[in-house]
Amino acid sequence: MLKTVTGQAAGLTKDQRNAFVAAYLGWAMDAFDYFLVVLVYSEIADDFHVSLTDMAFLTTATLVMRPVGALLFGMWADRRGRRLPLMVDVVFYSIVGFACAFAPDYTVLLVLRLLYGIGMGGEWGLGAALAMEKIPAERRGFWSGLLQSGYSLGYLLAAVAFFLIEPVFGWRGLFAFSLLPALVALWVRSKVEESEVWEKSVRLNRTPAHQVFRNPAVLRRFVYLVALMTAFNWMSHGTQDIYPTFVKKGLDLSANTAIAIAVVYNIGAMIGGVLLGAYSERLGRRRTIMIAAAAGLVVVPFFVLSTTVGWLMLSSFLMQVCVQGAWGVIPAHLTEMSPDAVRGFYPGVTYQLGNLIAALNLPIQEALAERHGYPSAMAWTIVPTLAVVIVLSAVGKEAKGVRFGGDGAAAPSGAATGTVPS
């Protein structure tokens, strides 16, 4: 196991490392700000005198606007390169996240979260495209898992910040603090060189996106990946977003206990993403996803029925090893399945359209919890989702190890033809 991980982790150039760190930190800071809302939305609800169900729509607002950001920044990146759009994106979402600290009421905060969703939508697709285009094909699995674990690191940092900052400065202080780590990510990004794969694609062809999508195979693949990402996002948000509130409101445990449990299960998420991402080089992308989701089904009863702190930590740790282990494959999987000519646009938009369709997950879970309790709400949403992830992965295809920017036979997209692997 260790040999598999270390063999893929070694040997990157300085530019490859810089590109990865930039994408990783950007994604981590993105998740950091998003999960601040998840961790404190009950406190914000008390301050603004709104219901938890209404507050849950703050996360929905962010998810709904993600496809807009993925579309705008993705199209820009395919025309002008990855580097500048990524830098503009991190500045935009940093300013909006900071402004959330000064929202006077629920309506203003909702508008700011809508704007934040645009920045969050642009982040993942461009960061994944830049990083995966620079990483050697035979090592993408490990780096894909590590990149996706940045999401869990952001959640973990949000939990730690909650411990240290919220008791002193309240929820507003958390949002004000989010400006600092985002600026660090921006500084790192300024050191990254442009994607050589994108530069080569521009020299070889200037096929517009609408022409690429005239290829039926490209369009079918797009629809399939949106369906897959819908299931994935429901799986991820369904096991994470409601969980701190379940611990605090459903089990009547302290906020500090809920955050301590969040720290533990995010460590599990990072371990799962890296290990299963690396093993996807041996097992294949789809098979790794199916194994992770099937293991998650086994964990569900313990995850939803545990009531003591020890079992809550263990079951949530194992659940996130499975869920984020499956997610660890996704940066490599989506970029490998994307045509060269639209790789800035294609992965991010499929990912974020899936997020859009899954955006009502938290309000639905909160509504079910009000009527039937948190264990039932989670079980009724998580079990079908894991099953759908397995089925969609089983019927799909993959392009593990494909060479980006190569000829039409070797790449998921011949730059001029927009073809994808059969």
C-alpha cells in the first residue's frame, strides 16, 4: 500500500508542484468558506431569527450558482489559458467571502452566498484542469486523490477555526478570517506557469466549444457525467452538510463535540481520497468508485444510528474514507474524459451541474428530519445515492492514463475533432 502511494508521489518538477499546490490551496480555501456556513448556520439562524430550513438554503444558493461560475471561468480558461482566470477567481471569492462577515440581515447574506457560488464554481474545474494537465499520466491517481482531499482539508480548517475564533469573535469573525488564507492561495498561484497542454491545443486548433459539442459522443458523455456528478454531490453533501447539526440538535451534544467529530471524519476523508486515488491506477477509476460506494453502504447503519461520541467518530470516519475515497478519483476521471479543446469548461460544468441538481439535498434532509428524525433523514437519502453511484459507475466508461494534447487516437479528444474514447 505504502509503495503504491510513494511511487506515484515522487518525481514532480518545480512547476508541476507549484501548479498542484495552487489548485490544492484554492480548493481547500473554497471549501473552508463553504463549510463555515455549514458549521454555524444554526447560530446565524438565531441571530437573524429565521428557521433552520430557511438557513439551509444558504448552502443551496451557493450550489445553485456554481454552474454559472464553471461556465464563465471555464470558457475564459479555454480561450485565454488557465492561469489568469484562476487568479481572478480566487480574488473574487475572497472578497465576497470576507463581505459575508458584515451582512446586516439574512437577505444580504443570501445574495453574497449566491455570488460566492460563482467563484466556487470556477475554482474546481480550472484547478483540476491545470493540475492534471501538468501531472504525468501514470501518477494522476495519487495526485487526483490528494487534490480532492483539499476539500476535506478546508472543512478541517473551518472546524479548527470554529474552535479558536468563533468563541471570541462569533460567526462574523470566521468569515473575516477567511480572507487571509485565500490571499495565501493567490500568492502561490502567481508563481504557476501556464498549462503546456493548453498552449499546445491552441497552436494545433481553435475549435469553438459549440462545434466540439456537435459530436454526439461528446454530448452523450457530458450528459452521463452530469448524472454521475449529481449522484456524487448528493453522496458527499448528504453525508456531511447535515451531520454537525445532527450531532448538536439531534443528539443534543455540544458544539465543540460536533466540531471534534468533524475533525476526525475529515481526517478519514483525506486518507480515503489519497489511498483510493492512488489505487485507482491499479484498479481503474470506475472499479475504485464502486468498491468505495459499496463499502459505504455497509457503514450506513452505524453512521445513522450511533449515539455515543466514540461510535459517532468511528462511523463518520469510516463513512468519509468511503465517500471521499470515491471522490479522490474524480479530478483525474473527469479531466481524462474531457475533450482537449474544452477541458477548462467540461470537467467543471459537469461537476457543478451535478451540484445544481443536488442543491436541495440539505433542505430536503432538514425537512425529513423535522418529521421523522435525523437518522431516518440521512438513511433515506444516503442509501439510494450510494446505490446509484455504483450503478452509474458500472455502466460508464473511463480513459485512465490517456495522454492529454496527443493525437486523436491517444487522447480523449482529438483537438480538431472533439472525439472521446468509445
